[in-house]
Amino acid sequence: MPSVDLDPDAARERLEAEGVEIEPGNTDHERWRAERGGANAVAYDDTVVVQGSRPDDLLALLREDRGGRAHVYFDGASRGNPGPAAIGWVIVSGDGIVAEGGERIGTTTNNRAEYAALERALEAASEYGFDEVDVRGDSQLTVRQVTGRYDTNNPELRERRVRVRELLDTFDRWSIEHVPRAVNDRADSLANEALDDG
């Protein structure tokens, strides 16, 4: 459960500025509570605790130093192709890992899982306010389809490619590159851990 080293009053102001509704705490120890998407935050005297299925929905809004460049890693996994599938993603800045996540996404193919992972990673990087992203993944097919080097014949993958390009175009600068699985190890591990936990 992440806690944010941020004054609860400053955190409240930041969330309210983003349109997040703040409610009174449920106990004498809680100053306030907030909820957005799959996350909720609870403020105590000197800290804010964020939890939920997608804590980044609030953590991104609480990040003080918005802007800058991030390295974004993504990986999708499917056992059965199609079969049970999951995604993993990691966002890294000069300060280290900013955010990471892994979750099951139902039953689908490996290629669709790769695109789902890439979409979620880019959404998270945008939520965290990064201006520039260098994206890395070990799916050569996905990377080459996104860059236009390969055609995308499957209609669903074509739609996903369009969505990914729309997300990429929201950044001031972006790059996407295929890397060996060893370089993408953390995103791969998060996707497989999500599958194992299901």
C-alpha cells in the first residue's frame, strides 16, 4: 500500500484542483478520503495512503514534479493463445521506478495482450504527466506494427494500433523500440505474476 510523503493539505489541494471529490474521514484518525477510478486515498496527520486495484489513478495526480521524460516498458502474456491473459508495465524516470502494474485481462491472444499492455503503460505515463516517452517492449510484431514497418491485417489489432498512435501523439516526443526479453524483464515478470495470481 503506497504512502505519499506529502502534506495532506497540499495533497487535498492538488486532488481538488483535478476535480476529485474529497470526503470527511471515517475515523478520528482520518483527516479526509478521496476516490477516483480504481484507487482511494486516506489522509492522516502526516501522510496520505493510496490503495485499490489501480492506485496510479490517484498517485499520478499527487506527483509533484510533472513533466520530463520516462522510459516505458510493456509486456503482454497469454497462456493458450487465445487463453488466460495478463499485462505488465513499468515507468522509469531518472529517479527510478515511478509506477508499475500487472493485471489479468481475461481471455485473449498474445498479440492482443501486448497491445493492451502498451495502451495501459502509455495511459499511466500520461496520467503521471510525462512530456516525453521512450517505449520499450519485447514484442517485435507490436513495435513494428506501431511504427508502420509491418502492416496490421487483423481488424482488432488495427484498431488497437490506432489507439496506441493516438496515445503516443499526446506526448511532445516519443520513440518505440524492440528490446530483448532480458531488458524487459520487470514488465514480463509483472504480467506472469498476474497470470499466476489469477
